Amino acid sequence: MSSGVSPVEKDLLRGKWSVPAQESSSSATDLAKAVIEGKFRDVLTSPIARELFTIQSAKFDLPFHQAFDLTPRSPCEPADAELLRLTLAIACLHAFIQVNWTGPNLDVQPLEVITVEGVELTEDSVNKKAISELAQGGEPAYHLVKVAVFLRLAEILLDLPYDHCQTALWWKLRTVFVHQQVLDEPVPQSPTLLSALQPLKTNLSADPDLVGRLILEEGLLEHQLSQDRSAADLFVQAAQSTGLEFELTGALGKRTKFQQTDLSQLVLLAESHLLDDENTTSVGGPTKGEDSKPEPPTQLPQNIALNDDTLLEQTEFTSSNPSASGSRLKHIDPSSQPPLHPLDQCIFLAMCLNVKNTSPSHGLTNEQMSPYISRVISHPRNWSVYTMALLLRSRLESARTRTVERSTLQLQALIDQMPTSDSSLPERLLYFHSILLPSKWELERELALRFMGLGVVRSAMEIFERLEMWEEVVKCWVSLERPEKAITIVRDLLEGRKAEAEDVISREKITSATRREIHDNAREAKLWCVLGDLEPTNSVEHYERAWKISKGSSARAMRSLGGFYFGRAKFTEAITCLKRAVAINPLIQRSWFILGCAAMRVEDWEEAKNAFARCVAIDEDDAESWNNLASMYLRIGTTLGGKTSEDETHGTEDTLAGDATPSIPFSNKLLAFRALKQGLKFSYENWRMWSNYMVVAMDVGELAESCRALGRVVEETSEKEGPNSVDIDVLERLVSAVTRAPTNPEDEATEGGESGAEALDPNQGRGLLRSVSGLFERILLPRVSSPRVFRAYARLLTWEGRWEDALKAYLDGYRSGVAGTMERGETDVERWREAVNEVLDIVDILRNFGPRVEGSKWRLQCRSVLRTFMGRTRDFEDEPEWQRLVEAQEEILQKEEED
């Protein structure tokens, strides 16, 4: 393979032609220039293209990759032949994108490109054949996608070997990304796809914009496959590659029209360091002696005004400096920031996608994303990038009362602009691969879902019917409480009585029964699954029929059947079905979760562990799966005769506390500890998970974490549970871990020959003291009044040598105990005997601690405690324990007389 990347390939990637005329004399480079200019008709109908895209009539029934002979007929150099194939692949891919994503309308049709000798074809038949071949991993392609054959041709061309054009792998990545968006659900890709691009990054190291684009596009694919953590890392790497500097900080400003006082507002300070495409100067600042601020495009998507009586159109910053001191970008005025390079704008929009997917769903999510999007909208540089920014703002505003109207109108405006010619095709395609712009049908689907959220179900249903998204139409009828209408629609489709029937069952336009069967299977199987959802009494029959029709390729059928069996406690059958589903498409997190829960029910701990591990690999934010994974680690290798949790589908929080037994390997306990720790990041208020974490942390020796967990449990449950919210056994073990260490810090530091810093273990002795003391003082004592809590605290204070505080804690414990709360008329003799022991214990404590406290009147307190208790319980004078109280009283008097 050639060691360098040719200038023509770089221009194809950038979407702008810069090769000098004297260097672009070959036919391949002429076609490459035409592709960049958006002249796809000229490229795809050129003699060279028509030569390649010719099929003999006998081969048309074969799959496209076998039907075409893509070897150039005309003699040319291998490098030119590869560049020609690459150029044609790009033309096909971008023609497909133009029709289905960016608009405007395409001026070339597939039959003007493809020649089939001796066979009369229609555009519809060729498109259906391509759509059937685009189905992947058991997931059908959207059946109304246009010119699908162009995407299929791009894939076939890019699957050929390339020894000279290194960027063919990059274009294959772009094709895969587009293909993913055509499918009903994303499907896994070859793990070698991204790793094979690493050498290309090295060869492009002198072009930071291309390296940044490549890393960004890798991140977008990872995001599409729900790998949010790796996607977030790649987005940051992309920013580093382009030299983008940014900082999320605060600056004084106003957000409402009637705001009188300036408050700190969230703002994103950012500065680009890439060279501008137009004037080859840094976007972040002017050149010497002139203002190089780039001009925005003349034609842009319509930005709908908010027109609210309270909110401003955008935050008005009154301070010229950020609030945070020491800011790296303090020279930037928040109200007048420099425009960003369009690629850097794409990176910010990608980061917004990542924030949306990895942060907990709380109020801060919108606040985190808004500054990124506002920073892009404030300086429009490209039609597609600006469209994506407006779309993301529309999504953010859909959840707020004051902005929901603008949100819906903006989405409608973005849909209306697609077929127009308000901007050139090259501009629309320039940064298309660097953003996650939805297809036309996905945009309309999103608008329909927005209507459903607003309760405008009929309007939503009209859109879904036009898009022939029958599953969504069914949901609309169900929400209108007309399930019988939904059933009628699905049966009409299956029986050929509805218009889309010619896209689902067999059609006379398709000449080959084999091709008809391939095309119909995925669509028909999906409809049977929908019918199964609507008719619970016949669900199994419908799901099994869908599986049979698809010839074992419908993951949806097995997902639905597995869920049906699980809901009826047929766990073995559910496991069989769900295993088939995840084998076809392993990216559906819910399938793995139900599989894990079913395996738990039949006590197949290893299978459940693997399933929950896949859940958290797909969705790192899934706290329930982390919790269940921890439970499985604690069960593997043990034989338990007891029942599992009664509600595994909502976590196994109640099962963990008893699992951390000595029979479990320590390595498993440690894995469980780490799983729970990760899960709690996404379920901070879940007290059951904190309780499990507390016990497991104690078992693996992480006492500081156990202390923190106990505090969280008490914070969440003390109002309802009171003293029962405290796990006294754990609390006493924490106190013992502190008090078993020497009371002298120097002795503790030198014990074992270690230095003081090394000896300060956070899980024992003085290293743990701060955590335990804070637990008592900040959390337990203000919320809980329990004798055992006070005694544990007193024991800790005793170890510290704080005698007065310790004595007070013991007395507080006595007052909240049985003896301190016993009233006159008590008749329970056993309770009275327990109280007698508490009285004698507190008297002994007063004798021992009283002399150590300066000014303490401990004798008086002893007499008062005995006299008060005996006065309340004279009904028990005949009991033998009464004599013990009398003797204690006499002993106190005798001591006073001796002194």
C-alpha cells in the first residue's frame, strides 16, 4: 500500500477542490472534481461508470455484488483504477444522501446509471432489490428509502481491495454509518473496522483537520452503536486534534426581560485554531492589520424566534470576563466570542449528543447542553451544521412549557427546507459526515412523536401513515383506545388490502420469486410481530409465524416471544428465545436484561452474569444491571437453596445483603463491590443499592466506603424508618475498626515499622476516624435517637479520650433506652429486668467516667438515676432484681460518707 495520501483523496474527504489544474489531467481526477462539485449525474452517467454498472440479463437475479463486474474495461494504471472506483463509490453514496438526507432533489435515477442487457426493469423493482440486500443482522431497512441501489453500489465498490487509495477505509466507515441509519435498529459492525484506520491517522498527521474529522466520525459511529463512553473519549480526542480550546464556566448576565440583577449564567468559552477554509487564517482571531472574521452563508435554515413575554431570545451577558478566576480563555468576551471553525462546531454538537446519553436524567442535562448549542448557533458557518444545531435546540426545548411551541415550529421548518435550493449541494454535503443529521423520514417521525407528546394524536397518525410506519400507527390507535382499528390495519397489510401491501407481500412488478421472497420476509415478519403485540391470546402463534417467515433472521420475533414467555414465568422457554434474539442483534440492551433476569430465575448464575455484563457494556448508565451483575458475582461458586429476589426485573436489591458470605471467593466479592460502585453513579438515590454496597464494602475491607454507604441509607430512609434505618451491626464494626487501633497516634504510626503517612489507612484507626465521626455528627445523631447508636458513639469518644462527651453520649443513650422511657404502671416484668440492667450499667459508667470529668457531679447523677427509676417501678419491689437496685443505692451513699 502506498505510504502517502494523494491530494485528490484529501480533497474528496474535505469536500473542496484544491488540486492545481496541471495535476488533474486524468479522467479519474476529472470525475473526482465533479463529485466535489455535486455533479453526480455527470459522474454516474459517464462512459466509464456505464461500463462498470452493466449487468447481463442472466445475472440480474443474483445479489448485486455478484451481478456486477466492476473491473475497468479500459486499460489504466492500478492507482487510477482504484481512484476511479473510489470516486464512483463516493458519487453513489452522496447521491443517496442527497435524496434521503440533505436535499435538494436528485437529477439522476438508478436506471440512467445501471444497464441490464435484454431486461426491461422499473425503478421500483431495482430499488426493492437493493432494500432487501440492505437488511442486516435481522433488522430490515426502511422500505420507503429512495435510490437504495446507490448505497448498495457504494458498499460493493468499497468492499473491493484497495492498495493505493488509503482513504477507501475511511469512506467505508462513512458508508457503514449511513447504512446504520437506514436500519430499524443498529447492528454490530466488524471490530476491526476502527482499528484498521489507525495507520491512516499516522499518515494524515500533518493535516489536523482531517485527523480531527476521522476521530469525530469514529466517535459518531460508536455513539450510534450505544458505546457512549468510548464515543465521549473520541470526541475529546477530536477536539485535541484540531486544537480546539473550550471551557464551560459562568459569566454575569440576564435570561429574562424583567431581570434587574445580573446573575451568573452558564457560558461556553471557545476558540478555534484551525485555518479557515475561505481565507486560510486562524478562525480564532484576525490576521495582521485586517479583520478576518468569516462571513456567514447567505442562505441558512430559518431560525424561529422565541417571542416569549418573559424569556430573552438568548442570554445577555453584561460582564466581559468569565466569573472563574484563572480561566485559560479569560481574554474572550462572553458576549462577543470569535466564530468557530465549522469542524469545531461539529465537535461541540457531538459532545452534546454524548452529554445527553451519559448524564443522569435530571434538570442539569439541558443546562449542560444549551451553552454548546448556543455557541454554534451564534455564528452560523455551514448549512448542515446550522441545521443540526437548530434540531438539537428543538429537542432541548421540547420539554419546557415556554419553549415547546418554538420547538415544534422549528422542527417543522427544518423539514420544509430540505427539498428547497436555498444552499448549494456541496455546502450541504461539506460536513454531513461530521454530524448526526437524521434522515428525512426520521425528521418527520420525530415531528410526529412531538405531536403525540402534545396530545395531537390524529396529526401524528397522518404523518406515520404517510411514512408507512405501521408500528407507530398502531400505537396511535391504541392511545386513542381503538385497538380493534389497529388490528384491522395490520391484517389489511398482511392480506394485501392496504396500499403498502405491494411493499410487504408479493408484487407482480418483481419478476423473480426468489427476490420477492427475500424482500418481503423482513417486512412481513415485523407486521406479524406487531399483530402479536395486539392480540395477546394469539401472541405465540404470531411470533412463531414471524420467525418462520423470516427463516430464522427476525430478532424482533424472538425478542417479543422471549418477553411473552418471561411475563408468564416460562423462564426456560424465554431463555431459548432471547438467546436467539441476541445472537442475531446483540445491541438491544433490553433483550440482554430480560435474558439475565430469566437466567436468575432458573439459578443459572453464570448465564445471568454474562447477560448483565453485556447490558452495562451497551448502556453504562443502567444502574439496575450493575446491581444485578453484583448479585451474580456473589452467587457464582455458591450453592444457595433459597429463593432469588421476587422482582429481578426491577433490580435485586433485597438479595445482596445476605450474599456476602465467607463461602464466596474474595475476587468475586471485589468484582461485586466494583459493580455496585459503578451502578451507584447512576442511581444515587437508590437506598437499596446503597445498603447492598454497604455490606459488600464491609466484606471486602473497604470500611470507608461502607461508612459512606451507611450514611446514604440513613439519609434516604430515616424519615420513614426512624432508628431502624441504621444497620447497628455495621455501625459497631466501623467503631471497632477505629477503636482497635492504639489510642496514641505515634504508636499507630510506628507499629510495624511504617511511616506515619503509610500507616494512615483510610479503612482503620485514625484514618477511618474522620469518616466515622462525620457519620455520627452530620447524619446519625441529627436524625436518629437510638440507644445503640448513642452507645456506639460513646465508645468512639472514649477511645478519643473525650470523657465528658462520652459520658453525655452514654446518658443520652440511657434516656432513649428502655429504662429512660419507662413510665409508672409498667407491668412487663421482663422489660423491667432489662431496664434494671441498663440502670446499673449507667451507674457503673458514671462511677468510672465521672471522676475523669472536671466539675462533674456524678454521685448526684447516680442517686438521681436510681431514685427516679425506683420511684417509677415500685410495683416490682418483690422481684429479686429490686435488691440489686437497693444495694447500688446504698453503695453510692457509703462512698459519699467515706469521701
